[in-house]
Amino acid sequence: MGVLFYHCYGGAHTSITCASIHLNYLPHDRIPETSEFKAIPFYDKMDSKELGTPIYMGRDDLGWDVYVVGMKDGKSVVIPAIKSYLNASGISQREVLFVSALVQLHPMTAIGGVTSRKLGIPFIGRPMTIWGIRRSYPLLVDLVTRVKQTLAARNDCY
């Protein structure tokens, strides 16, 4: 039906978590255990060289293809570039949705992200990011719920 992009700063934590909730890889009704986060494809694994590159996560039950993308401070360049590419590929603007996954996070998430991704110490940083994401998980579920409602309403219009 369309293409959905969850985006965040580095593309390794909140956007991956939102896409995983959206695609039912993570639960909507409870806070996942640490092991469930570790089982998610791409969680805390995005390298800096992949910034700006959409990563396909799957197709949802409404037929939307779900991607994640890390943008750092390049949102004003990355989003138009992706839209231009999709337009050249015959996908209209009405079939594309970008959603910022940057919700109010516990500071431990950012500290863990820097430790894991930037300093290259994931065995210390990854548990910190998971701890922080678990504290903000209800906010991420709420965001995804609103996105799914928006997509369902769009599908009803076609």
C-alpha cells in the first residue's frame, strides 16, 4: 500500500524499536525482556556508514513496507533524497510516510548508544540502551499505535 520510514538520530535504537513494535516483533501490551531486544534484527547494530540508508524491516498487516533510517542532523537532506528516489521509481508522495521515532528517552539510552556505537563497546553500551528503551517503551508503543491508526485511515481512503 505504501512505504513507511521510522527515523531517528542513529538508526540503531528507537527507530528499530518502533518498527519492531509495528511489525509485531515486540509486544504492544507489555515491556519486553532484555532477551527480546537482543533478538531484534539490527538493534544496536547500525554503523555510521549506514546513516541515511533505509533498512527494510518487513511488511505490515496493512501492506505497508516498513523501513528504518538513521539521519543524525541530515533530515533536511535525507528525507527529500528518499522522496525524490521513490518519486522517480513511480511511488507517489501519498504512499510515503516518515515518522520521527525520537520520543522523550531516558538519558541512559543515549549514553549506552554512544558507548556501544561510537566507542565500539557494545557489551557495555547495549544493555544500557535496552535499560533506557524499556523505561520509555510505553511512549514508543503509543507512537506506533497512532501511526497504525493513521495508516488504517489512509487505507480506508483508497
